[in-house]
Amino acid sequence: MSATSDIAAGSVITRFAPSPTGFLHIGGARTALFNLLFARHHGGKFLLRIEDTDRARSTQPAIEAILDGMRWLGLDWDGEEVYQFARAQRHAEVAREMLARGFAYKCFATAEELEAMRAEQRANKQPLRYDGRWRDRPESDAAEGAPFVVRLRAPREGSVTIDDLVQGPVTVNNAELDDMVLLRSDGTPTYMLAVVVDDHDMGVTHVIRGDDHLNNAFRQLPIYRAMEWPEPRYAHIPLIHGSDGAKLSKRHGALGVDAYRDELGILPEALSNYLLRLGWGHGDDEIISREQATEWFDLAGVGKSPSRFDLKKLENLNGHYIRAADDAQLAELIVPRLGFEPSEPQRTLLASAMAVLKPRAANLLELADGAGFLFRTRPLALDEGAAGLLEGDARGLLSRVHAALHAIATWDTETLEAAVRAVAEDAGVKLGAIAQPLRAALTGRRTSPGIYDVLALLGREESLGRIADQIK
């Protein structure tokens, strides 16, 4: 039985909590997706919190990039996003309550004292950990008005076990944890405190995040217990590695989701499907719609080992979604990549070309590039490869094709093919000897969709004009 099969419908609340210090990266997008699917599967809510407490590094453009990336991927959150920095007073209020109840204390240790403590620990090859020097000292030992931080009075005896919904039971001895800072000397709350208070106040029931936060869970639980708050269920998902097993980096394709859209021409459905399959599975299913994912998703399907990011697999999946896409919608997606604003007739032509262009394209960049021949102005400038196809007897054969095409009454692919084949047979040459020069004349390139599709798309007047240009 699944560890989450007994959850009451509508009771689940998850959250995604990015720091706006850069773009929405691929690992964050997958975390957001898992949180969304888990909440939707159980009929619950998916919330968004922007953790902007690092004022030096948090920027408005980064916030906009995160929101834009989530909307593009269809990661629709419930209600308004919460901004952590705006809740600083609430965080500090909780720290002061813990102080009053004896679950926290004031630490007057100076920066110099703490550095000396760490130096001694390094020299003795001990873990770098606050030694609790002010844990039981009276405040009267400090000079009047001396600055202080507020530290958690963490339990020192025994151990804590978290029944993680992905990792399984994980136990840490309390002696391994130190009394972390809750309030800095300027009265501002730390990240560790803010996260717990926000998760509680937002009603978060399940914290689904990367397993690099697993140790944080053990440090955060004492805050829940000191405040007598309900503890969330934890699910720490393995990180994403590169195809070589190393930590994911830009050389593996670790870009912001906006780069996959803008620079690589990936469709949101493809990226979402790929991220879903990075560390989660449902039998042998590879192509999974959002509706299916919502129906099937459960944390029991998340593996314990890091998944490997493979850009080639993403591109292959993207090719599938391009082939399945609506032609008119696909055409609109590549309009911004054409380099000019097409007229309505040109947009109609572009949409009609999708059926023959999309089987050859792995991304929107290739699709836009493949459509370029439709809008080139005469006489076409030939690329080097295409120019080579018009040497020797090629122009003579083109002249015979031009005459044959000029004579036909119906301009459709079947009639066009019959006419071209008749010319090849009459000239005693293989079909390629005519098709290749014809392709060069019509598109200016060595490669294109099927030559009869190209002729049909360009139409009689444009096709005959382009061929005549090259005969001259």
C-alpha cells in the first residue's frame, strides 16, 4: 500500500519555495511539478512562496523569470504567491515566543570568539559546530547593551527519525546538531526559522523538496515541536545529475526553463513530460499527459537514486510533441522566429506547411528554419550545397521540368509527381537527378520536405518563377 493512500481528499497542501536569485532552473521546475501533481492528485492545494529574504541577491527580474517559467510550464499555483521577506515580523515574533518559553536563548558570543572556536575545532579535526557556550549562562554575564543572536535550544539527547515518503526512515542523533541561530544580531530572522513559520502558517502538510534539504528537516523539526505545531510529512527527492553521473551543470544542459523555450525551441508539454520521468515512473509509460500524470502521480513512484539528464532524450520527446501539435498553434509559435511579421496569407501558408515540416523537426528552431523557403524572395540566393546541384546537365533537366509543370492543369502532389517522373523517364535519368536540382531551385538548399509538397505549398506561379530564375 502507498504511504499516502490513506490521505483524506482535499487535505493536502504542498508548496514550491524558490529563491529569486536567478532563473527557474531545471531541478526547481521538477520539484514544483512534483508538488503540483501530488496536491492535484489528492484534490488539495499547491502554493507558491518566493523566499526573497536574501535582499542582496534577490531581484525583481529573477522573480518575474520564475513566475514566467512556471506559467509557461503550466505549474499553476493556488491563490496569490507569498513573499517571505514581507513576513519578517511574524518570523521574529515566533523566535521571541520561543525565547520566552525557554526553547531559545540569547547568545552574546562575538564574531572573534566564534572564529577562535572554529579554528580550535579544525585543529582538533572536530565537526564545525557551535559549542553551546551561552546555552546555560545567565544574560547578566554579558556587558550591558551587548549585541546578541537568538539561538534554538536544540535537544541534545537521543535521536530523531523521519519517516521520509521517498527516502524511507532516516535517523539522526541529536548530538550531531547544534543550536542554530533563529534571529541575527540585527533582529532579522534566518532562513531556517522563516521556512518553518511560513510552512506552518500556510498550512503545508507535505514538504516535497530536493534531498539536499534532508538535513534541514532535522534542524527544523525542533521548532515545530517547541511551538507544538503539527509536523508536515517530508519527501526528499534525489537530485538530477548529468548524463555522465556528475552533478548537473550547464555543460549537461542545466539551463533555466526560459532557455529551453527561447534558445532550444522546446515545447512546455515536452519539458514537463521529460521532468516528470526524471526520477518518477509509471510502468513503461513514456508519453504522459498532464491529466494522466495527475491521475497516476504518487510519491511511491519516485526513485531513491539520482536521475540523469539527457538532452538528446528531451529533444526526441520534443519531436513527438511537435508532431502531435495542432498545426495552427504550432505555426503561431514559430512566427516570432521568422525574422519578420508575416501577413495573414503568409500565416495561413505557414500553418498549411506544418503537416510536411513537423515530421522533420526536433524543436521550434528547426521548424522555423525549415519553413524559411516559403518566404524567400526571388531570385533565390543558393547556399553552397544547393549551387553544386545545378552544375552539369541540371539546368537542361530543369528546363524540361519547367515545361512539363507549366502544361499541367491540376496543381496537386499526385499530378506534380506524375509530371516529374515522366520527365525523368523521358530523359533516361534517375528521379534524383531531377529532384535534387529542382529542390535547389525551389528552396535554395540541399534539404527540404518532399519536393512535391514543396511545389504544392509554393503554388504554380511561385514554383515556375523560381525554376525559371535558375534556368536563366
